[in-house]
Amino acid sequence: MIARRKTRKVQVAAVSIGGDSPISVQGMTKTRTEDTKATVRQIEELAEVGCEIVRVAVPTRVAARALKKIKAQISLPLVADIHYSPTLALMAIEAGVDKIRINPGNIRKPEAQKKIVLAAKKHKIPIRIGVNSGSVLPRKGLKVMRPAEEQNLAVLMVELVLKAAHFFESLDFGDIVISLKASDPIVTIRAYRLAAMKCDYPFHLGVTATGPAEESMAKSAIGIGTLLAEGIGDTIRVSTTGPPQLEIKTAYDILAALGIRRHSPEIISCPVCGRCEVDLPKIVGEVKEALAHEKRPLKIAVMGCVVNGPGEAAEADLGIACTKDYGFIFKKGEILRRVSENALMNEFLQELRELE
Ligand code: SF4
């Protein structure tokens, strides 16, 4: 069990962030927000795969005006993502969103920030102060950062976020979530670690602009996972240049790998070696398909031989260890029976249905 950093609790409609709340999973739509129909459809798809808070970009007045319609058709808490324009922030708040995200790197003027804070206060919604590394420094010509520069960047990000937070507090507004995302997971980790020593605001974790799916998964797992393993982080969002559903799945995979939360079954399968006599990837694919609609947080093992299989997957709720012509079904490390190859999948599925 990971001991979590103590943070204040902030409410985003029915979902709380921080304090003793479960670490929530956030997503962001990739539709044009002005296209209400497509945006609502994508939000429903995200809710289906476990998204708990959804954010939409608000780059135009038309998008800001669409928020009310979107909000009326969805069940997830809605967050408006605002850059540069205090007017759009005020329009989003008036439209009834459940939280807004602003970047103090591009809404810098205290008068503008003050208007937003007072509106959020009036509507009783929280603000995420979301700093991205790109909005902190003019880094023209800086191709490779040296460790000291990375450190410096993290420090500047934290200074910017806390300066805004202190200003908000001076206006008697404390419903604050903060984020400090860089595209480099190491800078991201440094920034959050530093901020964790200086405040009790709940943290929205993420690594930004991580690239295409595979690279993104590794960067997110390192950035978000390292912090969560240290007890830092209250809500997470994985970013990838790919389908938004994949971001949600990856977020849950990170939480599951750390034993924090599981939203669907986890498949433990071996890497395969010279002892394997079956087409294990195919069998894993069949098991995965069979589990597609399973919501119980089970651990299911699919191992490539009977020599090491049951032992290596002893913690699984249910498993199969395959060998040529037959396989073993096992439960919590105990072998239940030997089954012929033809009957293996059916018997495994039967055991799965009967699992308590
Ligand atoms: S379970 Fe068996 S086949 Fe799979 S990696 Fe281990 S020893 Fe090899």
C-alpha cells in the first residue's frame, strides 16, 4: 500500500480530487468542441471505458457557447480548457462547467486572473492551475537540456504555479488543483516532487506531448508512475497522439501496475521461451477477447508451459498453463485439473464465470 501525500480535497461536480478520494482518471476530447454532437459522442465513449472527468478545449467563442449544450447531455464532470483568453474562461464558467483549467503562463495579468477567480468562486467551481514547460521559458536554440537546465525549468514551473496559487488564495479562493506537465518525464517528476514539498494542493498528473502511442505509454508510465509510486498525485491524465480511449486504458494500466486501482481484469502472460509448445499470443488473444466485457478486477494468468507457469503466476485468481495437447487450469496457484487442448478454453471460461 502506497502512503499518499496529504492534500486538500476539491470537488468537481460528483467527483472529488485529493484528500482520501480515489485517484481519478481524466480524459480529454479530440473533437472540435464547436461540434457538439461529435463531442458528446466522444465523451460517452470515454465514459464507457472508465473516464471519470472529461476536459474539452475551448479555443473560440463558438466552443464556449457549445459548453452549455454539451454539459446538458453528459453525465461526466466537464472541465473547460482555456488558454490566453480570460473572456473564454468567463464564458465557460457562465456556461456551467464543473471546473476550468487555466495556464498562468499565458493568462498572466493579475486583473485577468482575478476576474476568473471571482467568477469561479461565485459559481463554486475549482480551478486547475496548469503550467506546461513550454509556457515558462523562452528556450530558443536550446536543443539538449543539461541537468542544471532541467532542474531550472522544473523550478520555474513550480514558481509560476505557486505564484498564481498564492494570488488566488489572496482572493480567498482555495479550490485549486495544480499540474506541472513537461514533455520530458524527468522534468515533470522534478517539478511535481518540488511542488509536493511546498503545498497541499491536489495534483493532476500528466506528461504532455508524449508522442505516438508506444512512446507515449512508456513516458507516461515513467512520469506518472514514478510519482504515484512515491504517493504523489490525486488525478491523472495520459496524453498520446492517438485515440482518447487508449489514454484512459493506459491510465488504468498504470494504476493497476502499482496496485492502486483496477478497472478491468489484468492478464498476466509469460514472454514465451524455448519451453513453449503452443501459439501463446493466439491463446492470450482469445482470453483477452473473452474478458472484453468483464468488469471484475481479476488477475488472469496465461502461461506458456507447465514447468514454470503455475508457479510464476501464483497470485492469479485463475490461470491456464499450456503445453502441447493439454493444459492445466489453476486457481490461486493451486492446480485444479488437467484438460485436453480442445476443451481448455471452454473449461477455462466456465471456471471464469464461476469465479467469486
Ligand atoms: S512460463 Fe514457461 S514458456 Fe513461459 S517464459 Fe516461463 S518457462 Fe518459458
